[in-house]
Amino acid sequence: MKSRRWRSPTRLLAPLALIAFGVAFAIVWSNSKVETHHSRAQPPTAGTGTSTPTAAVNKYAHRRSYTVRAGDTLGGIAEKTGVAVTTLEDLNPGLDPQALVAGQKIKLRE
């Protein structure tokens, strides 16, 4: 009859470390708050975005044009400036809403 070699208790260290890592990861993940807003993003407002914000909130109220930034959409520009999308399209007849380019100037009023 062969004698069994004594096994080291460190053989359990890897599975225990893996379990501890999983528990720590779950705790950190459950307590984290993921922000989906960009730093320049405006908080969502009620309505369809075609209403005109008050002059105190709208910093574009006195401007005649808007310079497109990367990631801007025509609807987003309408919300920021308080000018309806249809008005933007009427003031800028050659404007393609699907092909806005950063740096492009858009008329906000005549």
C-alpha cells in the first residue's frame, strides 16, 4: 500500500482568490453609478424640442448664427438655440441634416 503524499493547502489559494475577486468586482459594480451624459450635454427637457426656451436659459437668443460642433444634430441644435427645426431648414435651404460638418455655420435668424 502506497502512502499518499501530503498536499499543500496553497493549492486552494487560486480558487479562493478567484472567488474573492468575483465578489469584490460584484460589489464595486453594484455600487458604481454610470453616467451616460457628456460633459456638454444639456439635461432632458419636457416637450418635443420645438418650444422656445426662455432668454435667461438660452445663450443663443441674441446670435444670428450657430457653429456646428462634432456630434451635433439638427434636432440638438434646435433644442440648444430655441429655433424650430423647420425654421432652421427654411433659413438654410442648402442644409443637409444628415451631413452636418463641424465648423459649419448655420443661420438662426435673418
